[in-house]
Amino acid sequence: MLLYADALRAAIGLVGVAITAVIALWHKIVDWAKDSLFPWIERNLPSMLSVAQNAFAWVDDNVAVPIRRVAKKAWEEFRKYLLKTIIRLERRNASQWERRITSFVVEVLTPQTPVVKKVETVEEVDWDDLPDDVRSAWMKSSQQSHDLDVTASRDQQLETLEMTN
């Protein structure tokens, strides 16, 4: 049971990191290149402008877009079996929080008998290892717990991904 939960958590994390990195970073890099790098090259190394532009176009066509498509497809496939994942962070004492990850997954024994299974893991988390927004919310309002709907967050990222393709 623990191995299943660890694999599930790792898969969610990897897909999330890949989608987030590709969406956030690549578009910012391209914007920076168009706004700053290409004009600088045009002024200082005009003969290299087409090389730089072609390099960015090649990376976009052969790396960035294919990764976005693979990440999107992987999440769509994974989402068929992952109904919902919630992470609940709850304060235990001054320096310790509890992270409870609850997932509802479809376990397909045969196509006619899918079974919904609840998978839950609990672990202690140090203050320093909490996400920034959780620490900030606690500092501002003494909020004793924080819930994150992982599937909703990833679905929203997928919608953003679809708008950028």
C-alpha cells in the first residue's frame, strides 16, 4: 500500500513539475529573447540574429512543444484513474506539521469491475519544509490547516497548457 502511494505521489509530482516548468519558464524565456536578446544581437552581432532565432524556433518545435504535448497526454491518461488528490497540512505544534495526502483512484480489476480506492499517507513536516504560501497564511492569520486540491490545480494547469498550444 505504501509503495502504491509513493508511486502515485511521485507521478503526480513529476507531471506537475514538467507541466509547470514548460508552461512558466519557456514562455518567459521566449518573451525575454524577443524583448531583450534578439534586439541586443541585432545591434551588436547582426550576422548572428538568424542563427539565434532559428535556434529558439528549433527548441520550440523539437523540445518545448513536444514536452508540453507529452505532459498533457500523460496527465489525461493518468487522470482517468485519479479521481481526486487532496493534501492537508495541519499544525501539530510550534515546529511540526502533519501532511496527509488522500487520493481516490480507480483500480481496474477488469473492465466490468472498477473499484474506487482511497489511498492515504501521513507524514510529519518541519516548518522549514512547508510551502511558502502555507507559512505565509499561518503567519498572517494563524491558520492551523491548509488544504490543496492537487487534481484541480493540475487540471487548471492543463487548461492553461491547452490555451498556449
